[in-house]
Amino acid sequence: MLYLKEVMSTHYLFRVTMSNLLGNQCAAQSVGTFNNLVTTLIQTLLVAQCEISSLWPKDYAVHALEHGLDTYDFVVVGAGSAGSVMASRLSENPNWKVLVLEAGGDPPQESEVPNLSLALQHTNYTWNYLTEYSDNACWGFVDRRCYLPRGKMIGGTGAINNMLYVRGNRRDYDRWAKAGNEGWGWDDVLPYFERSVRKVGSDKHPQGYVTVNTFPVTDPELEQMIYAGSAELGIPRVHVFTEGSETGYSNIPGNTRNGRRTSTGKGHLAQVANRPNLQVIKNARVTKLNFDKTGKNVHSVSFVLQDKYKLKVDVSKELVLSAGAIDSPKLLMLSGVGPAKHLADLNIPLIHDLPIGDNLQDHVHILTFFKLNENKSSAWTKEDSLNSTFNYLIYRKGPLSAQGSASLTGFVNTLKNSPYPDISVHHYFYRRGNFAELQLLLNGPDFNDVFKNTLLKALETADILIVLNILSHPKSKGQIRLRSTDYKDTPKLIPNYFSEPEDMNTLLRAMRFQEQLLKTSAYRAMNATLLLPPIDECDTHEPQSDEYWRCYMKYFSSTTYHVSGTVKMAPETDETSCVNSRLLLDGCGNVRVTDASIIPQIPSANINAATIMIAEKAVDFIREDWLEEDSVEEHFWY
């Protein structure tokens, strides 16, 4: 196949070039001037690559090993999207001593470059989780399991995600309040969304740390096709989603600045890491929360440092749990807080019987594939790759500074019965011949070889558009359970996709919506056609019939990496409650859970913005509960 020939050709040229360099044999010799120019260029590129790296918090691990650890007012577990906010805001009070325990280390360069986030999957910088086998979903992937990575580094999953910053809408959060979570309606949470964001050039806006900028448009012809096609179906283009414009297509802004990622690990935590009352220990894997004899308070936290040193740190005020929607419930269950029967089966002494790990929600999506401009498009070349790398290194611009077409997002109501969406749509576009970039996407979720080769073969003659049709409000709920009492074991992830028929019905309408787009003049102008990979089971049905699509969904359903809800916030009178509306663990006085696990009902948008908001709001709860003086000055660095 062409892409294999290209790889072999590139390898051959590399070997010839290196041989010439090592043998000091060029076809034409330089008298020195041009050698100097080339040397300067190479040195400049290397320096520019080094400058991609950021200054991260100093690792307090060596001090901890040599001198032990003092008692801290607050110990924050996890330096991800929420934990970095918690540590940053709590340490604004110079009288409070804060320790952060992060299981990973500093992010690599790929984390900084917006277009390379997929390269971090299946590496040591991620928790490489897989869902359990399902009869209903994930069949198109290796072992028929969905890959569900979480970030393991400063910044957490916010250091590997697509950086899209979108809040959701009024109805999303008013549902939280209506369920009994006082203070969590749209009007309540909006000030915390605002507080977290830094708006350049605004004197009146509360200046937070999260920078939000529009991604550059790298495929204008594709973008115009999608805007024009959706407009033909009556769906508007929206420049900024605000109240009253909840549906439409837009280039969603992201957490970037000057062509680089700005996770909360960088913006909130790293920027203030020199505060004397804030310490960060990296490669520290928390293994247990140690409760006092009453079970009401956590008095210390056990962790393993660098996979070999066992340490413990005392907590005087609160344990702040921000390990994420998978690892927060896992740690609670290992510590004796969870479903009584499940813990008894593993011989874990029960501290609190709570439905920890239930209510798992995720935005399941269905992948659809399109060929565009077959035998007409200009092919991606090695020169395009080199130019892209050069423009990014020298100017922080070009394709590497963007998300390609991934930031081009639609929010659609397939029933046309409400101003609020029931699906969202993301796009990944690959120019003919750009095998390396498509391979990154295909290797992430681990497509099986048949489907992978089908798409790579199609890319030889056409551009490829991959569309994620995402369910906004899943009815199906899953659970997380421990596999064993060994903290190194991955938990069982059971998302239960399509356990509720309504979810598949909504996504079936999403398939019909994509078919309607194909009929628009905008899509026809680019010769857009549906690409259906071969599926023996589904090919027995009439193509694109209801039966076919329902079968197809079993294969091409996957996670959008928006796991949430596993330590559910609800009134304590609600039997599904794990934390109250102030995010305190039920039955406990000093354990505060502050991450996406507390989300009672998943919002109809990417959840990173909501996770940051949750942490900003949690900080105020802590300040109120510990009677922080209003006179304490808040400092903001960027």
C-alpha cells in the first residue's frame, strides 16, 4: 500500500542522509559560509524545541525522603484539572500549608503542542484503562474493549485532552439544582466559570488563570462545507455560544496561548509553585486514606513514592480528593468507603457504606467515516510535514498549533423540539496521503486491523473526514468496581453503553442527520460519500437501514473520554448520594471530593470547563467552613 511505500522511502532517505553525514560526504562541498548558515538553522530549531518545555513545580520528593513530612492543613490528591485549581487557590491563604500528591511527573513536549495530544495515548504519561467487555459496544476495537486514557502528569487529563473549552447550557446545571443540589443551578455556577478564566484586555473581569483562545482554522474549505451544509438544514453558525444560542456549529475555543496548551497544571499550579506554603510531590501514588477510629475524619494519607518508598503524611484540616472520576472512587473503595457487599467480597474493612463507583456516565459516540474529493484533492507531502514543524518551532503557528478540524463542533437537536441539543458533533479531517496523522488517531482507541487498514487504504485516493456523533445526555449508567485490593490493579470499568434503548434511538437519529448532510449541495460539491467499513454481521442487513445502523453502532461506539458521576453529588436523603452539595463525603467531616466524579448528571458538552468550575466553587466552601478572613489578599500570577 502507498503508506507503507512512503514509510520505507522515508527510512531509506534517512539512512542515506545519515551515511553521508557520518562519512562527511556531500555531493557539493561548502567553503564555510553555507555550512555556518545551516548550522545556525539547526541550532535555532533545537533551541526552539527546548523552549516548548515549561517550568513546572519543583519536586518535593527528595526533601520528603531525607527529612520526612510535616503535618499539612490540606493534602490534595491529584494535580489534574481540578486538583491544580484546589492547590493554587487554597495556597492563596499564606496561613494554610498545602501539599499536592501527583502520581505522574512533568508533561512531555507533546503535551504542549495542540495537534500532538493523541501521541500521548498508550504511553507512561497516561493511565491506559480499558472498559470491560460488552455485548453492546466497542466491538470495532482490539479485544472488543474501549480504550479510556486518563492523564498521569501535572495537569492530569487536562494535559492530554483536546483543550476544548465549552460550558454547557442553563438546563444542564438547573437540572443539578432541581435534583436537590442547592447552589448548583446555572446562575450559581456561572460566576465560577467566569472566575476561572483570564480575559485579555478586560479591566472589569475577575482575572483567573485559564486562558481561552480560538484555534486557527487549518482546513478552511472543509469548515466552509460543514457550515454551509448544516445551514442548508436550518442549523446556524454560532460564533460564541451564549444563553439563547445553545444549538449550532462553531469553532470552539480552547485552553491555549501562543500556540501552546494552558492546562490548569500550568496556569493554576505551576505559575504559583514558588509559594512557600505550597509543596508538590511527583510520582506519588496514594494507596489509602487513613480514617480515625470514628470513621469521620481522615487523619493521614499513605502513598508510595517512585514505586518503592512507602510514606505517610498527616492532615490537620481536610483531605481534598481530586484524582478523577476513575481514581477517586477507586481510592475511596480501597480505603473502606464504598458499597458494603463489594468491599466485603474483597475483605476490605468497611468505613462507610456508600454507592461509590455507581452512576458512571460518559458521552458515548458513534464514528462515521466520509471520503471527500476522491482522486481530486492535493496530497499531503513530506514537505508539508517539514513546513508544519518549522512554522511551529519558529513561529508557534501552523497546523501543529491547532486541533485541525477537531475544534469545529456542532450542537444539534435531532428531534427539533427544543432549543437544547441532544447530540454534539466533532470532526477529524485528514488530507489524502497524511498517513502518519491518521495513524495517530487509529492507534489511540486501538481500531482492529481490518478497520484500520480500510481507512488507511481509502486515504490513498481521498481525503477522509471522521465524525464523532456524541450522545449529549446518556440515560445508560455504568459502574466502577475494584478488581482486587492491590492498588496497582486497574479497576473494572463497566460503562453499560446502550443499556437504555433511548440512547441508541437518539444516535440512530444522529446517523440520519449525517445522511441528510450528505445530500446538501455543500457536501455534494466536495464529492462527500459515506465510507462503510466491512462488517460481516451488519452487511447482512440492507445498507443504512435501521437494522444496519443498530448493528454498526455495536462496532463503532466508543468513549469520548468524558467519564463522570462516580462519586455522585446528591442530598444525603437520596440513597444515590456520595457527597453533599458542599462536596463533603457523606458521613465524613474532612474529606472533600472535587473533580468530575461528583457530577450528578453529565452536561451536554466537554466536561473540562465544568471540572474547573467545580474546583473553583469547592474552594469557597472550604474558605467558608474554615472561617477564612475576608482580608486575606489573593494573588494572581501568569
